[in-house]
Amino acid sequence: MPIRLRKLIGTILIVVLVLLYALLANTIAVVTLADAPSWAQFLYFLLTGLLWVLPAMLIIKWMAGPKAK
């Protein structure tokens, strides 16, 4: 697969990932953290704010293509 096509597909996947992840994380927060203390809300948003990076790293690694030998 050409690298330009990989980058296009990867970019679209990352945008979709971020949108769906933000929607899911905020929905869970509204349902479960409505009456939680502020420190619990802070920890939740800190964790979920960083957690999306893991699948994004896999997509970026795929976008880079196979390693040259």
C-alpha cells in the first residue's frame, strides 16, 4: 500500500478515534461521576485524557509502514 494512502487512512482513523473516544469518555463521566468528589473527577479526566494516545500510537506506527531492512 502506498505511504500516502496509509497516511490518509491513518489520519481519518485518528480523527474518528478521538471523536468517538471523547464522546464515550464524557458519557461515562456524566453517568458515573455526577456526584463524585472533584479529586475523582480530576483523576478520571486525567486518565482518560491520556489513554487515547495508546491506540493512536498504534495507528501512527501502522501509518509509518514496514521497517526498512
